[in-house]
Amino acid sequence: MNPIAHDLNQIIKKGNPHLMEMLSDVGKHLFFPKGILSQSAEAKEKAHKLNATIGIATEKGETMHFPSVMDSICSIRPDASLTYAPSFGIPTLRKAWQDALFIKNPSLEGKYISLPVVTCGITHAINMFSDMWLDPDDVVILPDMMWGNYNMIINVKKGATISRYAFLAEHGGFNLKAFEEKVKTEAKDRDKLAVLLNFPNNPTGYSVTVEEGKHIVEILAGVAELGTNVIAVTDDSYFGLFYEEQTLKESLFADLSATHPRLLSIKLDGATKENFVWGLRLGFITYGCVIEGDPVPVYDALERKTAGSVRGSISNASHLGQTIVLKSMQSKNYEKEKEEKFNILKNRAIRVKDVLSNPKYKDAWDVYPFNSGYFMCIRLKSVNSEKLRRHLLETYGVGLISLGEKDLRIAFSCLEESDIPELFDIILQGVEDLNPDIS
């Protein structure tokens, strides 16, 4: 083991020995290297005459660039857009995102969390979580209705097992009973358990209520109290897009952090969807846990291991993307802009609910509960979802996503409010085309 990794492990073990039990074998060996990186950092600070350490090209005291490239970037200088960013992320952006977490999640008040480490989108953040905390024989608990890429990252690439539970209860809310049974069953014979919580959920667009969130925290804390190490990961890709009063408006990360020494809370989020900059590929990974003594060295060690994983995969996320997001967050119009886009999406969700309340659709499908995010799902009663998807695409030029045998996912996020009634009428027509008996 590299001596730097060994030293980081000792810091983590001193602050909370259960964290060492949770780290994967790769995680235990991860570290942020010194060598060229640290020497370049020292030279940047002290080499006032000549600096021949940087792995970029310069010209006349500036970052070398094509004018044709800078013409497209305009207001951002080459040294804030074309150069390498730190593997941890731009420090000012990390601090700005951490500050925003406390504002968006009041339950974090009085708690210590890590500085977020910047990732190349939340997909990359999930990969970093898997590298740091999962071994091939580990289990990750996920719902039956989940984003398909979890399987590729966690099962196919990492070799961990995904154990599923029924996401929605018969009454339409989060299936607390199935969740609790699954968690307790998997914890019986395991010293370590990972649970991935995705709210707003993709594909259903459902987020838990305040009461449901409270029970989830109690269930996971109870299992930790009985002696199982629990890694609770919140995939908050669509955070903030909550459209109903009773919906929990905070991330479960806030209540899970500092709950029990055997419970590690990991928040995966990003500007990707929160700030509507999908192609900039900008995510964050943040840690919250119980630490004995000063939490700063322990979080610093976790951040260094995570940055080492970033360094060993993509080196760093886009400097240009980070600068654009930071400038946007610092803009005086930032909150106003967010509120404006939120209201557009909320109005679309309300319109979908209003349209689907029409009884003319009741023989064709049932509507899964939704209250947040980008998506909603319907469950077809008489036709195959893939067959209907193809029929709608080829006959009417309408594109939807089929899931399993009976489910269709509709992204109302990319529908104008005025187009929503027509969409569902076309879907109904497609069902009647394939099954004339319901017309």
C-alpha cells in the first residue's frame, strides 16, 4: 500500500473506525498523489521567475489558445476555461456548492459535512462511489423502478449485487414495508450494506413525503444500531423540483448525516439538472458521518481519496464547465432564474395531473403517483408497452420510453404545457389502434 494511502487510512480510522470497515479494497488503497502535482502547486506559489512545471502550453504570459476557440467562449479568460482544473474541483465552486447545500437543507444546521468533490456529472459520481465503497461481493439495495444505468455501473462494471424491493405501495406512496423488510433481510448476514435512495425518482417522478422520509431514516439508523455498517447514498439528480406541499423538500442526506457511527451518508448531486446544464457534465460527491474529535482531517482524507479516484479516471472535470456554473451561481439573477424554470416545470406537472384526471383514460392505463422531477409513468392495462411505443413512433411520430412489459415513461420536462393534452390523446389512440375492444 502506498504510504500516503496508509496515512489517510489512519486518519479515517481514528475519526471513525467503521468508515474503514465500509471502504472497498480499492478505497483503502486510494490516495491523492504528490510528485508532479504537489511540485507544480509549490512552483505556482513560489516560482516567480520561471515556471517549467505546468503540463500546458503558454505564450506571452497567457495560456496558449486558438482565437477561434476563445471567440466562442467570449467573456471567460483562457486561464479560467482552457487550463486543467484541480482533481478536487475549483475551490471557490466547491465552497459555493457546500454553502448552497446548507441553504437548501436547513436540517444540516450545526452539522459538519465534507467539501463537495467535483465529478464529471452524477453518473461519474456514482462510479466514484462504487470505486470507493463497493467490493464485488457487496449488496446495494435499490427499488424495482430505477434508472437503468445503476445496473451497468454497480452490477456489470463493479460486480456488486443489486437487491430490489417494490418501490410503490398499493395505496400509492413509498413502500416503507417492502423497504424495511429488504433492508433488514439483507442486513441479517452482512456486516456492510449500501442503500441507494433516488428522489425525485427516475423513472416515476415520485419523492417521499416528510413522514416517509422520517421513517426511512429511522429504519437505516435502526439497522446501524444493531451492528451493520450502512452506506446511505442519496442520488439527488433532480433535487429541488418538488411540486406538492407534503413532499419532503430536503435531501435525506441532511437527516442521515451524523445519525449513527455506523451510518455513512453520501450525497450525489450536481448542476447538471438542478441548473439545467446537462452537457456541462458537472456533479458533486459529499460526505456526512459521525466523527470523533475534529472532523476536518477525516473529511479531508475522504476528499483526497475521492480526488485520487477522479485523478485516476478522468483527471479532472471541465474547467470551463465549472467556471460557467460558478459565475452563474454568483449572478444576482441566479435565484430568480431558478424560480422561473421551477415554475415552468411545476405547471407542466400540474397540467399532466389535470389532463389525466379525465375518466376517458381509465380503461387504457393507470397513473403511477408523481410529485416531482422530470418524469411520470403510466401502467398500460391491455397492450404491451414496447409494441405501443413503436406504434406511436412509426404511426404518429411520438416518442416515449417503454419500461418492462406494461410501463411507459413520459418526460413532461420536454413538453410545452399546451402539448400535454394532445400527447395523451395520441397515446390513447395508439392503445385503441392495438386493442379496439377498449374504444
